[in-house]
Amino acid sequence: MHELSLMSQLLADATAAAEGAPIHALKVRVGPLSGVVPEALRFAFESLIPGTPAANARLDLEETPLRFHCLRCHADYATPLGLYNCPQCGATDSELRGGNELELISIEVPDHV
Ligand SMILES: [Zn+2]
């Protein structure tokens, strides 16, 4: 299950960004083409956090839609999986602009006193 190694990397990034502070929450963006199953990612998270600065952290997954740029009318639009036509002109020759991301967006750490 590759979610385990991906989550391990996200946690390493978060821990480095927190500079030793306990982490309250991690926000991760997951696109439908990332090949990652959100539930598997959550499971990986729960199994990896004990003993880390993120031991009590919450995982916020932001699931993004597919995003396209229409090459005919230049509209940018988001669409669920399976629907690719441009909603403005109906063109099917759109360029994929997003949907394959798996990235750490932000972390929450305690406020400095
Ligand atoms: Zn269009």
C-alpha cells in the first residue's frame, strides 16, 4: 500500500516545518488522479503518528476536483470524474490543469507564547 510511504513523507515534511513543536493538524490536498485512496491515507496516518510530534494531530483531507482549461474558449473549469466537456462551449479538447496533486498545504501548531 503506497499510501503508507506517501503519508510517511507528508509527515516528515510536516515535522520538519513544525521545527519540533507538537502538530495539532495537517491539511493535505488530494486530487482524484493522484492514485491515492483518501481512506487508505487516513489509515496510514493513524498508524504512523504514535510517538511523533503529530501523535494527537487531526488530518484534514481536502479532496479537489479535476480542473481543466478549455483550449477553444479558454474557460477554466472544475468537473467531477467522468465529465470532461467544457461547460461553456462543449469542447472536448481541454487541457488537464489539476487533479493529480498530493501535497501538504498547511499545518497547525500551538501559538507562540
Ligand atoms: Zn470551452
